Amino acid sequence: MKRIDLHIHTLPSPLDGDFSFDPDVLKTHVERNGLSAIAVTNHDLFNTSNYRDVCAAVPDDICVLPGIEVSVKGFHVLVIANPANIDQFSQICSDIKPVQQGEDGMSLEIFRDHFGDGGYIIIPHYKKKPLIPADDLIALNDVITALEVTSEKKWEYEHSRVDKPVVMFSDYRCATGARPSLGKYTYITIGEITYDSLRLAFNDSAKFAITERVDHMELGPGLFASMGLNVVVGSRSSGKTFFLDRIYDSCDPDDVVYVRQFGIVKDAEESAFRAKLDGEESAIKSDYYEPMTAVSTAAEELPSREAIVKSIKDYLIGLAEYAETSARDDEFSKCPIYSEGRLAQDNVAAEKKVVEALVTLLDDNPLSLEIETILGRDALLDLLRMAIERFKAKALKCKRIDLANSIAKTVRESLTVESRRPACPESPLLEAAKRSAFVKRLARLRALTRNEATISDKAIGKFRRITKRVPYKDARALKSAIGATTNMPGILQESDEDFVEAILAASGVSDISHAFFDMSVVLENEHGEEVSGGQRAEYLFFRALDRAGSHDVVLIDEPESSFDNPFLNELIASSLKKISSKATVFVATHNNVLGVSIKPDGIVFTDVDNGIHRIYTCDSSDDTMTSPDGQTVKRSEVLLRLMEAGNDAYEGRRPYYGLA
């Protein structure tokens, strides 16, 4: 098997920030990871001169492929070309406009025009941001070669459930001073690597893997860690933190949680802790209010009560005039279209909601495994295709109605100019009924939310975070929450409908969704009391572990610097074991509670010998730890020396515990 990394950046772009290409950094990346093939894939840019510099920087036996990372709509796609066609590829890429942060990039149609002829290796971001949406994945399925993910956990889950090869690459920036990446390459079963042999190999998913050892994360050639819980040990200044930093740098930021040494203590200081809690509270409120943003949007487009009353008065006057002038009918006013109302309009909101729901189910989410097991991905894809077709058909129907109404309006206006009889006015009653229904629904919302209610009571370690929906204390608090510029005395005592009308009539309202209730977020310890100064660090650590449950990699650097042994043993150890059932965990420690008693799945030992840094790894049941260059040490000797200060010290402490 050969190792390949087909996602490497050598030039900056607006999506990267500025950096300088360092050929030596690239060479180190290739050599340390034992790569046989790489691809140059800069954002929306291919530079022939830079490609030649890359070829010159690495050994002659390395296959270097020209490529580009293209921004398509809102996602990214790797396009890798045949070196034999580099001039043609360079010409096509010269038409691609560099994308700025926040821009979407080219359309699917233009992407197909450029690269859809079957002559390229095409790999979109799959489980990697910005990822390809499920409907666009379907649309490009016939030209896609493989799918890129960001982590071992995602690869492990996806490679057996999709019909394309799944790959994992480094996305490495070859910048001056960049740390070498750990792993993040893909194995391919192949003889000699050429562009043509690679394209052929991509037809068989079974040829691809990301590690030589099943159930192990490969941090580099010959360097393996457990996919579960790993303890990282080593003497002072042996490189434990550097090792964790390298893992962090090699991971996608969305996949990893890193609890840094002393970081918890610093964040537990009163002002920093308050800021953390304020940030959490703001996020909780934002998430809870978010589904109501559509209410604000609809309210902004709602006509005022005064405008509705005026339109009805004008309609009645116009209708009376139309009835009184029947004797003035002529060939123009007798046309059926002259007195016809507008065709009833529909919308695609329901169909769009179904499409979005199916896309959510197909995209990565907390229940992906259960959805796959119970419903099946193929069935969901069939449903998505059906939902998209119905959405398109309904949208086309709505456009036809809009066009018909527009044409009819133009014709009526022309007939009105020619006729002696005034046109029958359009009825505003439907608009009035819609507004009345909207106000009644908002009044119902106010009635249902006027009393205090607990929204959530979340356990975080031994703490509880309680979120409540509460009434506003006074009109001033309400005014501030919705951004109103007019005073509203007595508004909280109004009936529900009058309350809604007062809010709709207020000036400067920026967000009506906040008008109906306030929110309270309280953090309590196990006794129902406010968190004390000594408990802040404990809460922050549990909060980090709570976040870790939804990530693929968790890094924790010497938690004993912040906590005592009982806390580590009784609460942290069990939490880490639970997290490691879903995530790959690395805990750097000098503490024997975490180093030994936690019963890790794997052990990593960082060492310095005559100025040479080495990393040794093994499973917890192995007798011997091995480094990538073949050096070995005894696991028991390493743990006894680092966790117990050696056998003599260990034996010397026995009498102090009353042990013979």
C-alpha cells in the first residue's frame, strides 16, 4: 500500500490568509509521512510556476499532481488533473475568479462546463466544512470520484455506507515555520503511482484505508494510538504538550476539543468566568429564539391596522362607484378579465421545509447512525429526489400564477384607459383576513408564553444549568429587548390582541420575536446554590467534557494542575471513559490516577534521549512500547518511573499507608 495526500496548499488565497511557501516544510511533510503521491490544491488558483517549484522540492520518485480547490456555490471541491495536460488545465483555471470570505463561488453548471468531461479526479468536501449539501451531491454524483472527510472517526463511519471511496487528507499549508502534521493521509493499494493508475484505483473503494492497524489512529508511519482513550506520559520538557499541539494542528477545528494546561484555571478567574457564562447564556437564548425569526420577518411585511382600514374604506367606495356605472358598459369593460380578481397565489414553504428536513437527516448529525440503521440512506436519498421534484413543480406553478396575475393586471390597466366605466376594485379583504389571523396567532402565542416555565434543566457533571422562560419585569425591559424607540406604558397589562397591536405599532422595533417573554439562565451546584469560586474550574472542565461528546478528538493537557486526586478519580476518570466510547481521547498527565487507574486503551510516551525526541506508543495490554524508528522500551518500567517515581519510591511509601 502507498500513502497519498491529495490536498496540499502552497500559495495563499483570500480564504487562507497570507503565508509564504517553504519548500523545506513541504519536503519534511512528505518525508515524515512517507508519502508516495501529493497534489497541489490551492484555493481557486493554479500556478504552473509554483507547481514546478513543488516538483523540484520533493524527491523524484514522488508523484506530484496539479490540482485546484474550487469554490462551488457554498462548498469546496478538489479537482486533480493529469500532469500531461497541465497547459490545458492551467488555461481552464485561469478563468476561475478567487473567492473572498463569505462568497459562494461558481454555479454547478459552470463547474460542469469546466471539469465535467470525465478527465479529472473530483473530490468534494463531504464530512468537512464547507461541505457539499445532499442535493448537490446527487446533482454531481456522475462526475464525483471520491469523498473527503476530516477525521478517522468520520472515515470509519462513512467508508462502508457510501458508494464512493472515502479519503482523508491533511489540507496542509506548507508555510514557513509550520509544524509537521501527524497522519492525515490515505492508503491506497496500488503498484506504480501515476495519474492514470490512481484514476483506475478510485473505481474500487476496497483499495482505500487510512491506517495499517484496524481500530487504531495512525499518527504517522509506524506510530499508532488507540481510537479510544490514550494516556500521554513523559518527564518534564519531553514534548507532551508539543505532541498534543501537533495533533490539534493536524485536526479540523470542528473535530477537536483541546483543554490546555492552566487554561481552566485562567478562565475560572471571576471576570473571565462571568464572560464565559454570559457567552453561554447568549448562545442559549439565540438558539431558543431562532425558530421565531420568521415571525419577525413576517411582521415587517405586515400592513398596519390603519392601512388595512383605509384600504377597506377605499374598496367600498370604489365598489359602489363600479355598481353605479353599469350603464356605461362598453366592449372594453365587458371583457371578463376587466372584472376578474387575481388568481389565488400559493407558496413552496411546505415543500421547501420537507427538502431541508431530509437534507438535515442525510447530513452529519447526532443521530446519523440511528437514522442510517432504521431508515437507510438509499431510502432517504430517494425521498430527497422526490421532494426536490415536487418542490420544483410547485415553484414552477407559483411562478406561472405570478406571471398570469402580472399579465392580467397589465391588460386591465390598458382596458381601463380605453373604457368609460371604472374598473372593479381589487378586494383587500383577503389581505385583511390574513392580517387578522396573524395577529390572533401572535396573541395566542402571548397567552401560551406569559407564565414562567422551565425550558431545560441540563446536568453538566455535578452542576445544573437551568433555563427558564419568564415574563418581562416591566415595560422598560420589554422596550429594550425589542429595540423600540417609543415608550409603551401599561403594555404588559393589555389583553393579548391589544398587546400584539401595540407592539406592531411601536416605532423602531428590530425583533418582534423577543416581545413575548424574557429568558433566565441559572447555573447551580449540586446543592442548588450559586457556583462558588472554588467550583468554577470544576464546572469549566465538565463543560469542556460536555462539548467533547460531539467531537471526534479530545485533547486534555495535565488536568491535575487544576484539580485534586479525589475530583480526578471520582468524576473526571469516569467521564473520560464514557467520552472515549465515541471520541478518540488523549490525556497528558503525571498523575497516577489518570495515568494508570483510569485503565486507558493506549499509552503514548514522549522522551528525549541525547537531544533526540521520540514518541513511543502501545496498547495498554502490550509489554513493549515502540517508536516509529524501531526503538523499544518496557511499558511497565515507563509507568513505574513516571507515575510512581520508580520502584524504590513506590515501595518506600507503602508504610505511610499502613501497608506491610
